[in-house]
Amino acid sequence: MKLASLKGGRDGRLVVVNTQMDRCIAVPEIAVTLQSALDHWSECAPQLARVFTSLENGDIQGDVFQPENCASPLPRAFHWADGSAYVNHVELVRKARNAEIPDSFWVDPLMYQGGSDAFIGPRDDIEVADEAWGIDFEAEVAVVLDDVPMGVSPEAALQHIQLVMLVNDVSLRNLIPGELAKGFGFYQSKPSSAFSPVAVTPGMLGDAWQAGKLHLPLRAVLNGELVGEPNAGVDMTFDFGQLIAHAAKSRPLSAGTIIGSGTVSNNDRSSGSCCLAEVRMLEIIAAGKPVTEFMKFGDRIQIDMQDAAGHSIFGEIDQQVSRYVNP
């Protein structure tokens, strides 16, 4: 089934969405918000699935689904942790500055905990105060979990994935070096992220969902030009089971926790890139300096994933960069 949150209140209003993503229906008798549904997932999921089937079959009409009215599926979350599952991406970034990656990076995932109190809607502007901060998009896959016990194994962790969605993990590249130099991680350089209009149960993904990986190309288009469409299931060093187990090593994860894959990246560079930092790193390696600029005010980024028939699965993240004006 497919689920979304229409804007309204801090946590949105849960709706069930049909496969074609042109009809939806609110289900307050089951759960008013997606977080509420996840808190009682074993009870709510079968009821939501029945509504989805009725909507698909035309037994209920519902309302017109308009992605521009959507918040992120979880407008805010108790926990958002982003991994870096595509180690070749990390290797590339380090290669550009003649630095080797430690061997541990291939067996122990990188992960940071990001701000989750105010996600951006999939069609809302990316508001930034200063272009000089180095505005970048990062196209990724993310999963939403039910309650996960501390110390879960990677194999058992896969059973806790209840929804899959896309994410634009916005980064302010020029603020990152100063923060990392302090030895205490990201904060100011990682503003609010945006997620796809719709979150999808793994069963809806068919054969594309295998062993905790989503084997489909993830498209990133900037100002109408394709930046890249690497396959999210290729060169993913750590699957989502491993990422979840890493996050839960020393603490349980509450229902509604979101785990991101990190920037999707393939060793085959002909498929392009899912962030501008990688584009710039390839330019440095090839010519000694970057040519591509980071995003400017007015730039438009579109992130989408399509099935084999060319239909959008999650709906498109479609955002413009705008100047933030302090009220």
C-alpha cells in the first residue's frame, strides 16, 4: 500500500493513496497521523491495507490526490539517522583530496543523527539564508521502522522495515569542513531534509526490493538537466538491515525511526551522480578543479524513482531553492 500525509497540524493528516497516486482517502477511524499508525502498526496495518484494496478496486472513491498538498510522510520524526552505504562515494570524495579511506569503512557503516523536528514537504522550497554556504541536494532511499530492539541482527532488522520512501538530504557543503574539524559531527551544515510525497510498503516494490536493497535507478534532475540516475541496489556496501543493526547496537529504535541510505552512487560513473559534491569531486580528479557550482536561489531539483513501466513509485520530490528571510 501507499501512504501520505496531507498538510495540517504539526504531524499532518494520514491518507491512503492508490497505486496510480491520483486518489486518496483519509482514515481517521484507523489513525489520524502516520506516526499514530506506526505506534500501533500490527493493528493498523491490516486495516490500512483493506482501505487500500478498496480504493484500488474502486469500491471507495476517495478524493483527488495532489502531491503539492503533502507534507513529508512523517512531517517530523522521533529519530532520523542517515548512513553512508555507498562507500565508493566516500572513497571518491577522499580521493579528490588525496586521502585514503580507512579499511574499517568497508565493514563498519558511517552514520550521523540528523534533525528530525521539522522536515520539508516534497514540493516546498529549500529555504537557505546564504548561497555561500554551498547548497547541495543528496538523493537517497530511506526506510521507516516499527519498534526495533537493541542489539538486533542485520537479518532480523529487515523485518522491522514497514515503509520505503525517497529523501533529499539537503547539505550545506561549505559549512561541513569547519564542523567536522571540531570533531563533533554535523549540525548547522545539515538543515531540514525533504521526503517523497508517498511512502510505500516493501511488498509494493516487487522484485525490485531484495535483501534490504532497492534495485531501481534514482533520478536527480537539476534545472531540467539530468545529473544522474544511478541504481540504488548496485554498489550498496551496506544493506538496510546492516544500517539498522548499526543504529540499534547500543539503543532501541522507536516506531517511526527513519534510516537513510546516504547518497546513491555507482562505480560506473556513466550513470551520473546524485549530489553535486560528487560531480565536483570527479571534476577535480579529471581536471584539477571543480567547474560545477553548488545550487543557487531559484534552482530547481527533482528527485524521482520509476518502476519498469516508467511510472513514479513514490511521487516526485520537486523543490526550488529560495532565500530565507528571518521574520
